[in-house]
Amino acid sequence: SEGPTPTSVAIVSQYACQRRTTIENNNSIFTDAFEVLAESYEFSELEGQCLAFRRAASVLKSLPCEVRRQEDIRDLPWMGEHTKAVMEDILQYGHSFEVERMLSDKKYQTLKLFTSVFGVGPKTADKWYRKGLRSFSDVLTEPSIHLNRMQQMGFLYYEDISRAVSKAEARALGSIIDEAVRAITPDGILALTGGFRREKEFGHDVDFIVTTPEPGRENSLLPDIIERLKQEGILLYCDYQASTLDISKLPCPRFEAMDHFAKCFLILQLEGSKVEGGLSRSKEGGRGWKAVRVDLVSPPVDRYAFALLGWTGSRQFERDLRRFARLERQMVLDNHTLYDKTKKEFLAAQTEKDIFAHLGLEYIEPWQRNA
Ligand code: DCP
Ligand code: MG
């Protein structure tokens, strides 16, 4: 019993971009609970509390093993009093009373239901709740409610879109988009991004970046792709937003939720015959296709690396990359650029590795960014 004292575990960084986080989560019992509370704070617009639970969850996701005792988290960053109390309940009773209470809370349940519809955010969901609406049929029969086109599609294809997209389905969509790009321009560049690039098994949509080596040509790329998908008869919905990029106004003084690249939010009709192993949804209804959400982003080629890094996620990883750049390097990172405030210059990048190098960070592979 006089053996050496256990060596302290490696220090866990407070920044997700200095941690390697695969899809293997050894602490989902805690992180699932945190996500419920984070979401409820998001509904109440309590951003600070929301972020506290998301940060704590992100730290636990990076751990190589399960947390078993309260002392296991002693040296971890972002473990606040509230977080610790929730973990204590889970360690002691197997579940958190606060989380259980939230899950059976009518308002939480209703906001969760409403925000599961494509085109319905927390604000709209709350407005509907305050009108006394509690179910989809309440919403759809309420005469004072006007649904926009995105929301109409969200309800129309709810059964399909609310079900997870599988890897095989993402791959099939990749081939469809690739074929369209190839037909338009042989030197087109197509990259899978979002959760599927991080090697997640399932996603809520499939995200791609498309561009071309010819500067300026990217402006007609998305409209051409959209036209082809329409010709193929598989375009169910398209919200196209032209580029609003003005290089002279970069970097943006405040981080904005959306970047300025041309992009489109689509719903595509995916034929079961194109998916290896078939569609992930059950065959009820008898139709051989599934409606799937697809996002395409089209940056100019000199912004490609920044766009790829910004759209690969995870959201928490992105947040911490920007926070690290700002606080540790006096740099501003967004989906378009990296600006060094000390040198007063923009730092160019051809690849994601260039950006990590500019930031003085070890390179983190996409599959290690599931923070
Ligand atoms: N993204 C971001 N901030 C936003 C929207 C997107 O940083 N407001 C980035 C990070 C995301 C990526 O874009 O990882 C793709 O967005 P998704 O919402 O599609 O998220 P994921 O692909 O990561 O997950 P999933 O589609 O499985 O829900
Ligand atoms: Mg996605």
C-alpha cells in the first residue's frame, strides 16, 4: 500500500480546439442530461446557463473513460456548482431529478416539439406556446397563424425530415450532388462537411461545400446545381441565398451566426434504390423515397479552407476555435478569414492545417472535432 501516488491525469484544456473528441462518448449519461438543461435555458434565452452546460458536456465528451466518482471531475474545466449538483444526483441515484422534472414539463415538451419542425426556431415556438397551442394539429388549425414556406415544408415532410439521415443516405446524396457538379464544371470542387465529415453515424441533414478554382465562377455554381436537381425532378424545396460577401468589410466586428457565402437550404427526394442497404426509415406509406435536408455552401476558392473549417463543426468546437483565437492569440477567426490584430494583417490559408498552424494549435482531425 506504500506504492507511488497515482500520477495526476493529463490536464484537460478549457478549449475544445485543444482537445480530441471522437464520436465515442463515455459519459453520455451526463451529457444527455446536460443537453436537456442547456436546451431549456436556450428556450428561456438564458445564454450564460445554456453555454455553461454545453461547455461542461463538451469536456466530458473528450474524456477517454467514464466518470465514476465526484473526484474524477475535480481538475476538469467548466465544472460549475449547478453542473456538479446534477452529476452528483446521477452518480448517486442514476438520474437527475431536475432533468426528470424538465422532461415532464409541458412547456419544455411543447417547445421541443415545435422546434423539431424545419423552419421553426425557439422564438416562433414560444409565440405559439403563448397562444395556448400545444400540438401540431393546434398549430395547423389555428386561423391566426401564417406559416412561411419553409415551415409549410417542415410540416409536409415532417415524418421524413425528423428522422435521422444515415451514413449510407449521406453517401448517396454525395453521389447525386457530385454528378450535378461534374456535369456543370469538370474541375468543380465538392467536399462533405458538417457532422458526416466528423464521421458521425447519423445527422439531421447533409452539408456540402462546393466551389471552383476559377474566381467568380462560384457565383453561378449553386443556381446551376439547383437547376439540374430541378430537372432531375428531385428538388422538393429550395431556399437559395446569394453571396453577401464584401471582402473589404472583413473581419466582421461581431461574430455572426451565418456567414456571407452563397448557400442553399434544400429538401431533396432521395430514391431508396440509390441507397446501399435501403432507406433508414421504415417503408410505411409504401413510397420508395425519403425527403432529406441538404445544405450547400459555395465560398470563393481562396476562402475554401476557412469555410470548410467553419462548416465542419461541431458547434462547440467552432465556438472555442474563435474564442481561443481572440483570447489567446489576439486574432479574429470567422468562416471567411483569420485576422491578426497585432500584426494588423490577414493570414491566408489553402488548407485547414494552415489555419491551425497560424493559430499555433496542434492539428485536430475532423473526426476528433466532435466536441
Ligand atoms: N455551424 C455553426 N454555426 C451555425 C450553423 C452551423 O458553426 N449557426 C457549423 C457547425 C456545424 C456545421 O456548420 O457543425 C453544420 O451545421 P449542422 O447544423 O448541420 O450541424 P452538424 O452537421 O454538426 O450536425 P447534424 O446535421 O447532424 O445535426
Ligand atoms: Mg449537418
